[in-house]
Amino acid sequence: MLGVYSNFPKAIHNIVDFSSSVPNKRLQTALVEAFFKLNNETLTLEDIAAHTIPQYTATFEFGVAEDTDFNYLDNQEKDRLFKAMGKKPFSTLDFLCIVRYQKAKAERKAPLKSDNYILRFRFEPKMLQMQIFHEKGLMYVSQKDLPEFTTNRINAEFTKKVLKPVETP
């Protein structure tokens, strides 16, 4: 089924809840649009994570789940998601998020480092829950930095902040 990873892990490393001030269909559109745009960007690691290694760049690669696989989020996949959302918004959307790291000014070719995350977004009325599973990698971008960075990108798709973290006691 498009949007859902049937092998989503039981051991979740981080869960973050957000309140939302827009309908789920608009939120899902913004989420997909934000991830699609990130697939074409190179950022400094300092842009993404608070406590990190300087002089590194990071590139993202997002894929959307379809049963046991992930499809790269290109124009064709984006259009498929939007078409499916037009019929009925998703209650769950799963993504593979690969963050690749490279020394900004490497004198010689250095081995490529990366983190692989599986992200699950669960949609409720006026609520969004983000579940994070760190599959492998060095965690240059932590499980705490990733939700803040991605929700900032989703919020940037709107004229006002629509996702706000829910404080847990």
C-alpha cells in the first residue's frame, strides 16, 4: 500500500507529538513538498543539527514507503502521493530518510558517511505524531535534531507556523 511500510520496526527510538492548525490534507501536501525539495539541497551540517561536526555538508534522500519497499521521492512519486491524497488523506505516511555526509573541502576523496532513518507520520485531527527509527549510521544528525529540522521545513511551506511541539510532562 502506498505510503505505509509494512515492516516498520517495533522499537521506536524517538516519538514527537505536534499540534497542527491545518487540515491533514494540507499538512500532508506540505510534508511531501518539503521532503521533495530537500532531495535537491546540499546543506551544512550546522544548518541541520545543533551539536555536530563542523566543516561537513549533508544531502538528503527521501523515499516514500510502498509495502516493503521505498520509492525515491521524485516528481512521479510526488504526483502519485498527491493523487492518492486527493481521494483520501493518509492516516499514516512512512518515509526512508538517508542523510549523507561529506567533508566540505576534502583534500582527497573521503569515504561517504550516512545515517538511515525510517520516519512514520501518524495523522489525527489537529495532531501529528512523528516516530523515528534510526536504522544505521553515525548519528551526526540525532533523533532529536531530525524532528526539529524537518518540522521547520514543513512549517516553511506555510505563511505561519502550523506545527508546534506538544510538551509532555
